[in-house]
Amino acid sequence: MKRQVLKGLKTGLGILLITACSKSGSSGYGSNNNNTTGNSNIVSIANMAFAASSTSVNKGTTVTWKNNDNMAHTITADDNSFDSGNLTPGQTFSHTFGATGTVSYHCQIHPGMKGNVVVK
């Protein structure tokens, strides 16, 4: 989201700034949870979910997950091909996908958290 200052009003207590937000399509955050276009290789972990829950990338692409939640999570491939270990808030984990196909993953701590990477 872009934040724009619309008007500054001088008051006895200082300057009051009035702002408005406009949607920006450049970051990918705040949009839907399915990245099927392959435009991003960053997956945010927030609110007990992977956003995007489905990510499409080309073979050889590195995907990075960032824990933006307030608790630890893991990124564990269902086929055990990779495992991040516990990621505390703010930590990242990256994995390069060298073969085509769909790789499903989950959080070992919170098994209801699931996602996949479609590699073309």
C-alpha cells in the first residue's frame, strides 16, 4: 500500500496530518494468498498461514520463506526433501528447486499450515 499525505492542518498542538492509503500491486502482500503467476519467489508466513499458499516458479529458482508471524514455524517438505528447522519471528529459509513437479510442504509445529511450490 502507498501512503500519501493529503493535507496538513496546523493546530495549537502541532500539525495534524491526514493520510489515505491506496492499493499498490507491486508488493504482492495484502492480495490473495495464491501466487500462481510465478512473479514472486518470496512466501510470507503470517497469521498461521503461508501467503502465498501456492507458488509457481521455474526450475532452478530459489524460494525464500520469511516468518512474519509472532511464533516459530517450520517449512518441511512432505517428501522430506527439505526442512527449515524452527524459524523464529523474522528469520528466513531458502530452498532452490532443481526439478519440475509439485512439492507440497507444511509446518511441523502447526500441521494445518500447508502450501506447495509448482516447479515448471
